[in-house]
Amino acid sequence: MSSDCFAATIMSSLRLQNLLLAGVLLLSASASGAQSIADKAAIQREMQTAQSALRAHDENGARQAFEAILKMDPANAEANANLGVMDFFHGNCQTAESHFRAALRADPGLTKMKALLSVCEKQLGQPSAQVDMKEAFAQLKDPRLRLRLGLELANLDYQQGHLEQTASVLHSLLDEQPNNVDLLFFAQRVYSELADQTLNKLAVLAPDSARMQQLMAEHLINAGDLKDAITHYEKALQIDPRLPGVHFELAEALMQSSPDSASNQASALRQLQEAIQADGDNANVECELGRIDWLQSKTSEALRHYQKALQLSPDNSEAEKGIAAIMLRNGQDRQAAVYLQKAVKSDPFDAKAHYQLAQVDKKLHLEDEAQKQLKLFLDIQAAQKKVKQLYREMVPSRAAVPAASHE
């Protein structure tokens, strides 16, 4: 899909059709100019009429009142701002622009007007639009207008091929609206294109490098091909034995491929020790060490690794689950429940932790809690199955790893 078509699709789905006019228009802008007492009284009456009309969703009545104000006071910020907004949401940017500029001359602090003016500038093809949009976006607080302006700015950056700038704007919007499906879709497309760009650049600049081997291994992991992933991790380490991150990733792949294999456990243990030498210790390494000790029935050593993991990362759900498993083996059900409660708080989408907590709650005769955790487990499991199915359908296009080439 071309950037122009994609931008048009996104904006079509995100038009603020349900934005109530009165919600934007009652701006409480300052009065302008010096008027006679009679004019001020007349302006005040018309302003009250306009605001009453807006509350009643009578746009024509409000427009007539604001236009009457401008006949008495052409520089009135509030009347100009309101008429500008009306014209803007009717798609009349030519007229809206002149009202916005008049309002801002009278009151430069009208941030919403700056935002809408910059969108009008974009639609009218004015060269100042992009700079003005960025400035207004940084100042704007209203969430609905930030969404509108942010999408306009992101679309403009996207159409120009500035993916990093597009991603930055989308990141800001997603911080405020993390569950907005259209934003997530737009962001996924941009992040995918950025990933493809960097992958292609790496393949051209360093096709035989250790990093390229690591990247190929990671793609294979995502595609579920652990065997070939392990091969590429090993190739990466042959090229650069101290490549950051690879020893741990190889250990993870070994344990995922066959966790009960004694030889895999021994190989993973060696890789974890190398990881500590190359990268220093961290919670993830300690959890893997704890997992190996647990599988080898070295309970005390496993507990020590999990506890150290929590010291390094207090909200590590894997460590919390590991300690809970040890507590359960030792018959300490209540202590296990405490750690499992922490685990589901650290990672609310960990289906296994919810299931384990449900079983412990049942043993503790906490039936309501057990049912609650079981329902969460089933809901998360169903959602994860749906996601896996979607990814399975996408595998042919997403799992492919470009071959290294010197061309």
C-alpha cells in the first residue's frame, strides 16, 4: 500500500465525527479592543445567545450571534475562534484560517486555535504547516484534538518517508491512548517498515557479520524454528565470542528446545556463565540458572538464584513464579500464594501464573478468588490461542529471513 493511500485510510477511520461542537467552542477567550459601554453590553448579550445556542446544538443560531459580535468588534477573539472551529469541522479551511488568525492576533495563547490553524495550513498546502503542527502538538493538552493533530502530523511525516518522526508522534499518542486500535495498526505498520529498513541495511553493510547471524536466529525463534536458530546463534559466537546478548539468547533457545535434556541443560549452563562474563549478571540470567537447578532438583540453589533475580529486578514475574513453585514443593502454600499474587501483578497476561494461583487459592479454600483466577486464565488462554492462530496465518510473509548477499 502506498503511503498516500495508507494515510488516507487511517484518517478516514479516525475522523472525529462524534466531537460535539460545543465541547470545543466554549473557549472563554479574552475580550478584545476598547468598546463603548453599549457595545460591551450588546456583545455580552450576543455571547450569551451564542453559548445558549451551542448548548442546544443550534449551530446556525450560534453562528448568527458570533457574526453579530464581529460586526461590532471585528477583532473579538472568542467570536473568531468559534466561527473558525465551525468552518473547520465543516471542511471550510479557507474561511476557518482567516478566523483562526484573527483570534490568535487578539489572543496568542489560544493553543487549540494554533492546532486547528496548522491543520488548515496543511490542507491548504502551505509550507509553514509542518513546523506549526509540531509546535502546536507539543503545546496541546486536549486529548481529542491531540489525536486529530497528531494523526495529521504523523500522516504528513509518513507521506514524506520520515519513519522515525512518524514513530515518535505515534509513540506519544499511544502513551495517552494505548488501546486505540487504529493507532496500534498505524504504529505496527510504521515499526514494521522501520524494522525492514534496518534489516535490509544490515544485510547490505554486513551480510556475514555476527550481528546478521544473531538477527537471523531471532527471526527463526519467532517462526518457531529453534533448531536452526541455535545453529545461527552458534555461528554468531564463532564470529564474535563476546557478542553482547547472544550467550543468553542461545541458552534460552537451548532450554526452549529441550528443557529436560541433560546435555541441553549443561550447554545452557555454560552459555549463561559466558553471558555473565561478557555482559554482567542480570535477573533473566539468574532466572535461567534457577530454572536449570530446579529441573535438576537442586532446590536450595534454585531458590538462591530466584531471590537474586528479584534483588536485581523486583518485579520479575519469572522469579516470583520460581519461588512460588519452590514454596509449593515445601508445603508452604500461603507463601506460594503471596509470590503468585505478585507474579500476576507483575505480568497480568501470564496465563500460567493465573492458573497456578487459582490452584493454590483452591487449596487454601478461597473459592471466590480461585474462580476469579481461573476465569482470567481461561480468558487469557483463549486470547493467546487467537493471537497464535493469527500469527500462524501470517507466518509465510513474516517469518522469511532474507539471505545474506554481497550484491
